[in-house]
Amino acid sequence: MLAETGAPGDDDRKIAWMDAMVQGIREVREDGVPVIGIVWWGAIDQIDWDSNLRRRNNNINETGLWALRWNGPKLERVPTRALDAYRRYIQMPLSETVGEGGEPLVPIGHPESLEATAAQ
């Protein structure tokens, strides 16, 4: 099973959701559920999701690990505290986050995923 998750809102909400998801995945993996991957959605904030993309109002919806900010007519990506939390998780040993029970799980960006890719 591959799980996708995310939480709209400020960094405190995103970090609390991320912490809860990591703990929840740890628990279900201990119960034998074969979670083999988790992905945070979205990497960057979304534009106009609050209107279901039906109106172009250039409203930034806070969903990402990188925030979007208007700089004149252009958008800039800005790292967030939620990104820092995500990076801490992917650098930690799996035994300290989602556990090592069940199928191997290697989050995208985790050093072990990079080693596996390089070995192929």
C-alpha cells in the first residue's frame, strides 16, 4: 500500500498532521498492514483549489511544504517549518519513525532510497 497525505493550513497544523500520520503508519505496520510508502501532497502550495479550479482568482491555498508568495507578477517558493519537519523525518532511521515491521518502507528522499537507486 502506498499512502498519500497532506493537511491544508499553517505549519503548526501540517506538522501536527505529519506527526500523527507517522505514528499512525507505525501502528498499522506493527499490525501487519503492508504500507510501503508515504508521500506528502503537495510539495508546494496550490493555486485556486478553494474554487475547485473553476475561477482564476490567484488565491494561494496553503497545502505545501514550500509556501508560494507573490513577488510582483511572479510566484516564489519559500521553504516552511513543515518542510524542515519532513526533512527531519526522512533523515531519521525508520526504526525511529514508521518502524521496520512488515514490508520495507523507504520514503522518497530518504538516504536509503538514494542508495537503492544508485545501486541499480
